[in-house]
Amino acid sequence: MAVARVEVGLVSADDALATFYATVFELEQLPVIKSETGVVHRLQAPGTAIKVMVPVQPPAAADPPSLFVGATGIQYLTLYVDDLDKILACVPDAGGHLLQGPLTFGPGIRVAVFRDPDGNAFEVVEGAS
């Protein structure tokens, strides 16, 4: 058996997190899936799928560590882009903030780590595939 696809799922108290990722990364917003437990916003680009679940009963806010390497478990997601400077400019305007970077790793590879409006850490990499 081979894995055909991996999708990232985030849980949020409201729809704003889906708007953040769709805006910052210019992701296509697919039709919302509604159920008795809440709604799922599906965002996609080639090779990328992010789901944002907004439960009917708002979830408790997470208490993320100050550094994404400060706790075990799934602590961050990585998105590969062709223009890190554009992301650096968009994130604060959309409600997120820079945690670290941008750093340069080898020729042409730049990395920055951010927090989204809900406090989730995400790494953005330019120049690597």
C-alpha cells in the first residue's frame, strides 16, 4: 500500500483562520463542507491541501510553546513558496507574526517561521523543492 495524499487539518474557533491561509498563500477555496459538528473549509493549490475545521462548539485555545521545537508532537507545518518576501509582507497584514528568520541555508534556500492568528507555527521555505 502506498500513501496517495497527505492533508493538513487545523481546528479553529472561527472562519478567520481559513481566510488567513487562503489570503497569504493564495490558495483556492473549495466549497465548504457543513455537518452537525461544524464546517470544514478546504483550501488547495497543486500538491497542497489545508483543511480548517470550525466546530459548532468552539474549541479551547491551545497554549503553544514559545518555540515550535519546544514540545513533542505535531508543532508546525511547512509550505514551500517561490517568493518568501511576499509572505513576509503578507503575514502581519493578515494577522500572523514572524517568529524567526528569514534565515539562509545554503545557496538560494531561505526559511522563516511564523505564527498564524490562532498561534499555530508554520515554516515557509523558498528555493528548495
